[in-house]
Amino acid sequence: MKRVSCYLLGISLLASCGGRQPQIDRTTENGVEVIQNHLAPYVIKGEPTDFRLEKELAIDFAGPAIGEMGLANATDFMVDAKGFIYFMHVWKEGDTIFKFGPDGRFLKSWGRKGQGPGELQFIIGACLTGSGQLIVSDHTNLRLIWFTDEGKLIKELRYPPDGRYDIIYPVGDDRFVGYARVWTEPESDSFEYTFYLLDGTLKELKKLDVYRYPNPAKKGERGVNINEFFVVKSSASRIFIGNEDRGYEILELDHDGNPLKKIRKEYSRVRVPEEIIKRRKAAFSRQGRAHYLPDYYLPICDFFADDDNRLFVMTFEKGSNPGEYWYDIFDPNGLFIRRKPLNILTWGEIVACGQVTRNRLYCFQERADGFRIFKVYKIFWE
């Protein structure tokens, strides 16, 4: 009888615990909410925490038509609200922006290589506005260019003449993020890089974040993750910033630059393979460049947000299939809900060539022969 009572008590406790929502690890820093995620994902009652992918479209970038356009090595693209795809590629002569239909059919191109009105030299950032315009940031010509979705030139705006901003990223109709470097004395331990929020006239509104880059003259160049991880991404309503100074953390702000939350996560370090260490060491030695080689990668390679402000964060941990890397998926509240391997081409150690919008994953993948293919998957949350 005693054993039966204990069994019933255990069932009762399990049923009681099963109905509870998990305790979210939240704190506050300087008035900003901090979501602390752990290695195990949260399971939120009534919320989908996984998804499956169903292939909807593929564009073979090894095909002769793509080759004739000079797009075979393209990696940059944008997708508008109707599913039209805009590929951007500046490592070629002629046009640099190519519009494809939702069915994968090529429609038109524009933005010739050059310095004249509507011409481009080096696209460093782009966004599609709510009004259907494409804003492109030309890093070499130091200007922003507005096009209609049919490629008609609307206007141009030059970077401020004081040279304060190395790069200006468009993030919305009248919001931009300027990337500024402050070069201190040569003997300083670090240089200061800063993101500033700018309005539609490129007037500075506020400072968003600061990253202090170790002076290579003091320590040498970092041979793994050579580019600093100081990254800004945006959605229709949010700005997200990753800063390697803070490890695995993504700062979420609204389009007025007001901090909304800090999303943090515990992580397992990924060791740099020995063959990469040897290869990089040999390359730096041949060039006579001072360098150092960390034993581990940074916690984040890249990330992007969907239309609902879910975050897809690419780690350096490889999946079991060729081309796969493990991604951490966060819900719109900043809660870690799933780890999932995704096959998305990564360019170097800094960019995942994919994005999620219209409840679809758009991405480049690398074929076995080294050529690229562009795929569109419908996402089914479950």
C-alpha cells in the first residue's frame, strides 16, 4: 500500500511539473533586459520550437545562363515582400544588380560598374524598404543609391564629407547605421570601432555600440576569424548587433536605437582543426606577417533575423553532412528554442549566405563539384 501511494504521488508531481512554463533566466543591466540562455533549449508551452524544410525552388549557378551573366561566384542577395530576388555581384564588369522572379526566372539587371549616376563600384550593404525601394551602399564611391524595384534611379546621397564613416549600412526607409573607426596613437593597445544610428539625411542620432580592436602592431594579426566580429543586421522593426568583446551576445534595438534586450547564451567552444592551423601558419610565414593563431573559433560566425524577429545564429560547429553547420534558433522573445544543422554556404569565416523571410529560407549551397546552387525552402514550424 505504501509503495502504491508513493507511485501516485510521483505521478501527481510529474503532472504538476509538466503543466508549468519553464523558469526564464532574466536579469536587468542598466535598465536593459538580459535573457540568459543555457546549453539546453527552452521549451515553451504552445510555441513551435522546430521546423522542417520543403524545397520550393533551385537556381543552378553552374548553368550557362548564370555564367554568361558573370554571376557564378555571387553570394549577396536580397528578397522583397513579393518574393523577387535581387542578386548583387561587383566582382565583374557590366551590371551589378540582377532581378529574378519568385519562380527563379531572370528578369532584368542594372547598376553598371562605374562612378556615374546610378553606377556602382563596391556594394557593402543593401536593404529593401517598406515602400519597395532598394537602397544600396557603395563603399568605394562613398554614396547611397536609391532604386525602384525595376532599377530606375531615384536619388543618391553621398557619405558625409568629413570621412567619419568607413561604411554606412541602410537598415530602413530613413534609418542607417554608420561604422566609424577612431585611429588612436600607434602605440595604443587597441583601436575603437563604433556603430552610430543615422537618420535619412545621415545626421547622427546616437551611439549604438563600441568595439575595441586589438592593435595588430602589438600582437600581430589574428590568423583565425581574421575579420573582427562587430556585425549589424536588421529586420523590418529591429536592429541587431553582435560584438565579440561580449562573447555570445546579441544586442536587440528598435529602429530609433533604443536597446530592447541583450540575448546571451552559454556555448561549447569549437577547436580550430589542426590542418587549418598549419595552413594558416605557413601562409602568414611566407608573407612575413606577424600573427597569432587561437586554439578556438569565436562563438558566433554570423546570424540573421526573420520577419518575426526570430534569430538564426550560425556557430562554427559542423554538422554530420557536407556543408552543414549547427545553428542556434531563438524565438522573438530572445529564448533559445532549438539547435539545428543547416546547409548554408559560408563565405570565409564571416558571412552565412542565407536569410529567412516570407516564411522561407533563401540560401546558397555548394555542390560537390565546387559550383554554387541557390535554393528556396518553405518553412513549416511545428
